[in-house]
Amino acid sequence: MKKVITYGTYDLLHHGHVALLKRAKALGDYLIVGVTADGFDKERGKLNVSQSLAERIENVRQTGIADQIIVEEYEGQKISDIQKYGVDIFTVGSDWVGKFDYLSEYCQVVYLPRTRGISSTVLRASAKPALKVGILGVDSMAERFFSEAKVVSGMEVTSVYDADPQKVTKFCRGKGGLERLESEQDIYAGCDAVFINTPADEHYQQILAAIEAGCHVICNPPMFLSREEANECYQKADEAGLVLFEGIKTLYFPAFEHMLLLVKSGLIGTVKDIDVSCSQIPEHMEQVVKNKYLGSLYDWGTTALLPIIKIYEAECLDSQLINFQTEDFSYFTRGLLRYQNATASIKVGKGMKVEGELIITGTKGYLYVPAPWWKTEYFEIRSEDLRNVKKYFYSYEGDGLRYMIYSFLNAINDPERGLQHTRAEVLRATAILEKFHQGGFTRIEM
Ligand code: C2G
């Protein structure tokens, strides 16, 4: 019996897929089809898969062409599958020519002609019109957001506004088709969603105006500096059926997501302490210090608090903050947080440098994420016996923002799926930022 294997996402199964499966089957007597798991697709940068793994498997099964269906979970699984199932031929569409030549060490590799004129991407785009997104504020994150949004199908950045027209001119250079608008209001009126990329003290009014205009919001953290304002905005967004999404990119990186799952699975026992450090010495510090909202806890606070809030899932009972600052700008904030039966500490610096690591302490061991933990592709789980360190490696595509943007789009297109970062979690971080914003810290002159 000649065994053939092929792999695919098979999202929104179409005649191109079926043709491939038929040709694959004709290469031998027994066809194994590997359908890609959601996590694997995300890791390899294939975002926006519309159907669940179960739906995609069922669609392949219903063709009656596959003799066996397996799930493809990770890079490198193909080799172990070929060996495990005694496969004679690996095949895949001609859009992958060359990509799998390395498998010829294990079996024959055949690239089959791809059916022209049909793809899951085309079907997805026609299923829903692309979401129109406007960028409000063209500083730092705007470029990264613009380029990463391009690879998230189902949305497009159509317009931009910034109070500084010269900045907009520079930003729009080379971005044909991007419309520059004359006011913030034009952004809210002309788009389905807005990326608020402005200093934190402007967010509240801008979010209210966006909601008023029926615009979904993805906002740079910290989205809010006051719980009262946050609750007001959430209530109005609910009434309008709109999504408020805090754009904490770290949360959507594959490594961070998996790290949370491992910690919550009890792998290091009960977590009793979390130690987080983030810092940056930006260029042109003389410019940065003019804007207090670029200061330590304003700029890093939401990210530094993220692992603490996601793991403890409880209210902070007490926080002590010590802040190094001059006039109005905070360079370095150190915080000690107490929870029901656990503690946490944060160190965040702007214009000061500290090792950017994350250490999660448990009763069976600890998880160590090296700097820069907030965009890590790697972490270790260590225990008393340092010889059995478990190492975890991940990769992310591009700048990594695409995973966050994809989650934002999902939250809009599939409200039932809900938000990965809940309102309660946003409010827990806001409580600490609010305390800081209102001067609830011990001040040390720089
Ligand atoms: N295909 C095709 N004609 C099309 C679209 C897809 O022949 N018009 C083929 C692809 O070449 C692939 C299979 O159908 O062999 C499944 O395609 P996708 O679901 O798009 O998945 P893809 O990511 O291309 O799968 O690791 C191998 C990859 O998983 C291949």
C-alpha cells in the first residue's frame, strides 16, 4: 500500500482544496491529511482563519477523500508523521514549491498544481467587507501598526490624523491611498474603528467621541487613568455595541500566551511572587521628559502589571510606589504589590536601565523569562535541580503586533468569542495607574 500525506489549513473548504486532495489521493492508495491547529496557524503568521479546527476537520472528512485525518500542531511535525505512519509520498500545492524539499530525505516529495482563482483569503474577504481603520496620532507605534495591519486580512488602514500636520505629511509619504483627514472627528465619522495612539491624558475624551460616532476603539496603553472614566466609557460602548480594546501587544505574543497557560496549569505550583522589570533609555531624552505621559509607569505600567494581573486574577490589596522624578517626569518607579496570599514587585524605567526580566515564583519551581520579556520568544521553567531546566522556544512573525490586531478584529467580528483581556483586568491595572496619576507614591528626587 502506497501512503500519501498532505497538510493544510483547509479554511472555508473550496474546490481548489478538493482538487488537491483528489490529486494527492491519486498518487497512492491511502491518503493522510494533516489539518493545522489554530495555534500552529497563528504561530506561522496565518491569521484570520475563519473556521475552528473542528469545522475544518469535518469539512475535509466530508469530502470522503481522506483515509485518515490528523492535526498538525507544531513546526517539524511532518518529519515525525512521515516516519510514524510509514509515508511514501509527501505532497502539497505548487504554491509551496521548494519549501518542503528537505522532506525528500524521508520520502518522495511531490508538488501538485495549485488551482488558480480561488483561495480561502479571497473567500474570507468577500464574506465580510474589510473593516476601515483610522490612525489617530502618528508617533512611534503608528508606523508599526500600519505595516502590521497589512498582513491582517479583513481590515485596512484607510485614514490618519494628527494635530501636527508636518508629522502627518511625513507619515503619509509613500503610503499611497492613505487619506489624511482634517480633524479627529473626521476619523471617527469616516472609520469603523480607530487606533488611538496619543498621550494617555487625551484618551478619555477621544474614546467618548469615538463611541459617540459609532467607532470601535483600539487604544495604546494605558487606555485609562481613572476607573470612573473607564466605567463610563465601557458603559457607553456596551450601549452602542462597540469594542474597547487596550492594545497591550505583549499579551498576544505566542510565547506569552503559552507561558500563562503553563503557569495556570500548575507546572510551577502555586504562584506566590511575581517580579517584573521593564526599562528603556530612549533617544532624545530631552524631548521625552517634556511629556509626563511618556514617564516610567505611564509608559511601562500596563505592560509590567500584565503578568501580575493575568496570573493573580484578584484585586491588589495594597500597593506601595516609590518614584524617582524631576519636576513632572518620572524616570523610575518601583512598586511592591500585596495580594490575598501573594506578592509582586515591579521596576519600570524611562531614561534608566534595568535587566528586563520576568520571574514567576511558585511552590514547585519558577518560570524565568529573560530580557526583553515583554517580547520574548523564549522562557525556562526551573526547579531545585538545575539540571532539569525546561526550555520553551517560540517565534513570532514580523513585529508581532499582528497578533494583537487580529485579536481586535476577532473581538469585533465575533463578539461571543469575547476579549482576551477583560474589563475587570483593565480596571485592575487602571486602579494602580490612577493611584500613581494622583500622586500616590513616595517621591525621590532624581
Ligand atoms: N490549494 C490549491 N489550490 C488553491 C488553494 C489551496 O491547490 N486554490 C492547496 C494548497 O497548496 C495546499 C492545500 O490546498 O496544498 C491546503 O491549502 P491551505 O488550506 O491554504 O493551507 P496551506 O497553508 O497552503 O497548507 O505545511 C503545509 C501548509 O500547511 C500547506
